[in-house]
Amino acid sequence: MRAFAAVIAVVVLVITGFAWHSVDSLISNIERIGGLGLGGGRDGAVDILLVGVDSRTDAHGNPLSDRERALLHAGDEVGTNTDTIVLVRVPNDGRSATAISIPRDSYVDIPDLGKGKINSAYGATKETQRLKLMKQGVSEADADKQSTLAGRQALIKSVANLTGISVDHYAEVSLLGFVLLTDAVGGVDVCLNAPVDEWMSGADFPAGRQRLDGPAALSFVRQRHDLPRGDLDRIVRQQVFMAQLVGQVLNAKTLSNPGKMKQLSDAVGRTVVLDDDWDVLAFLQQLQDLSGGQVKFETIPVTDLNYMTTSGESVVKVDPKAVKSYVGSLVDGKAADSDDPAVDPATVAVSVYNASGVGGLAGQVAQALSGKGFREGLVGNYTGPSVTSSRVLAANTSDAKAKAVAKALGGLPVLADTTLSPDSVSVVLASDYSGPGSAAGGMFDFSGTSSATATPVPPAPPIDAGQNGPKCVN
């Protein structure tokens, strides 16, 4: 379900495509909500929270039909899952944008609930409030409406607490929206490195290039079991699928086809929710000013992808300080709470060692660091003690050069290694790594440090629309 960010991006582009047709009509069909406690763009950027919701109703609260529920394999559960959470930062000058994925199992502080997985903030809060309101005699319809608002507020606050960013706008799309948008463009092409047959997601595909309809595409982007890097490989699938879906939406045969445009419009109207203060047209005009294809897809730094809580729950461990520093750096170019002196990358030689099991990762990360101006040291496989999380090693944790490398790789922790000389900086890459040079962190990095081929499609936000076909992935 991590492909919902793709859906939101496509929704924005569909609206852009309608700018010359009936954009007012399209926007008027979108469900609008208020009272979310959003910010006001006072930190130098417009910050948008994109949420994918596994819902048994459409955007207007109407139950899905039996056919639609069967299509989505949706059961009768009351709970609401938000397995895709993406924060998009668009600096006020409009010259760049970064979409930051937050792993669904990130272990964070949730208002009034304590520690928990971030994807539970919405659903757990909603259900707690719904039951409380029902006991107070509130009607089922009003209890659902009020508790849904409480769930959204809890998620927004959880993201703000983790990232240090005040969310300015909110966009939500349901499971149904993903399927409807995919089918509206006649299916989407994907490519797999190897055949897959994984019953939990329903993913059963041969190797190579193929076109998937909505339900099949849902299985493609849902799969995380039997993948080398689990959720991180699922993020890669999401981004590859988004590139292809966007390319097909912007295809002249789609934009000039009244029937397909109506299908897209209907899909947006039934499945998308936006905050009521968002001037979408003005925002799209700002995005059209993006220069040089400065759009990146990233993932927040994590310290342990397979952390176990004291109660035995498997979660993704994150360091809020590292996350805040990383997210803040995406606008002002420096860590928000860092007072380290500036470091010239040309003075830093970095050795990179691969402990991830992903072939060639050390070389790719070394290349990414070289693209950022750092000097290349030794590159090879890691032969030290077993590690489960990526890190930067230096003689002292306060080493400014090591901190500069850690920041360049998305906020990795800096650990002390007394066997290193004072001038040495090393990077050890474990299976949790998703920063620059990895498939998840660099596939759509158009800043000049990625080897991916970018094909901006004006006047919409620059996105790799798969000029040479879909990129083959796990």
C-alpha cells in the first residue's frame, strides 16, 4: 500500500492536465476538510503531508460497493490503516521539492497514546474516539466523522513531532483511488528482475516487463515479504510505478481523450481528500516554476530496521534528532540544530564498506559521495563484526568530517571506532540503508548526483516518466 504517494502525485498532475479544460469542475468534486491544526508556511517551505488510507468508504464517507470491496480484497474491519506517509517539502522559492517517505513502522510518540508505530496514529486514535463518542450517545455517523478528524489530527501531530516541521497542507487518498487511476490510463507497465509468487500480497508475476491493471498493480506495490530489503524494496517499487503512471497520465493520448479524462476526474472526486485552505491552482503555478528537474524522492534516516521493543514488537527505530536535522537541511541547506563548522568535502576521504548483502551498494554510495564533492577512499565488503544498522565511523563521535558525511547520507549515526586514525572516516552500509546511492534513495534524485535518467515533462513538476520504459526492480 505504499504506492499511495504515487496516487497523490498523479492527482496533482491530473489537475494540471485539466488546467486547459475544466479544472474548476475537477477541484470542486474533491472532498475538503477543515480543523486540522495546520501550519502556515512560516519555515521557508510549503510542507504537505500525503497519506494513503486503507478505507472501506470513499472520500465522501459512502460505503464501497460489494464489487469494489471484492476488487480490493477489503474485509469488514473497522480500523483505518495509513501505511503510506510522505512529507513533501517545497521551498517557498519553488525551485526544488523533496518527497520524504516515513516508514510505516517508525516507532514514534503519538499524542495521548504514547509510543507506537506511526501508521497506528490515525486508526488507533479514530477508533478510541469513535467508541468514546458512541458511549456518549453520539450517532454512528457523527461519531465516525468526529473520530476521523481526531485521527487525522493525531497523525499530523505525530509527523510534526518526529520531523520538527509544521504541516501546512494535507492530502489523503483511499485504496480505491489507486486502482481507479491505474485502470483509467489502461494499466501501467512495470519490470521485475525475477519472477515473484507471494500469497500475502497476491503478487504472482513473471520476470521482465508487463502491464498491470489496477488490482494487479495493488499487489505489485503491496508486496514486502520475500523481497531482499522488505519495506525499502517496496518503496522502490512505489517510486518506479509512480514514474510510469505519471508518464501515462501525461501522455497526449490520455490528455486528449475525453473518456479517459472523465475517468480520471471521477477517480479523483471519489477518492481524494484535501484540506479546505489549500489553493491548489496557486500551488500548481508555483510547481511549474521548478527549475532543472530539482525533484527528489528520499526516506528518513533510520537507526534499526528490525528493532524489537521491550514488549517484543518489531518496529523501525528512528532517532528524532537525526530526522529533524535531515528534514531541516532540505530547505536551508544545513542541519537545523547543528553548530558544526562548515566542512569542505574535498578535504574528506571516505572509505565505504558493504554489509548489506546488496551487490555493488558500496560502489554506488561511494559514487554518490564523490558527486557531492567527497574524496573516495577504500571501497569493498565489510569484514568486521555483524551489524544490523548503517553507520559512519570515526575516531571521535564529534568529528566534524564524519558528521558532514553522515549528513550527506541522510543523517546516519556517527559512532566511535578507536582503531581509526583521527583523519579517517568510514561508512558501513547495512540492509537498512536507503540514502543516496541506494535504489530507494537515489532512483529519482535529479540533483545531479544520481545515475538515474531523468525525463522532465513540462509544464508539470519534473518527474522521470520512464522514457526508456520502466526500470527493472526486485
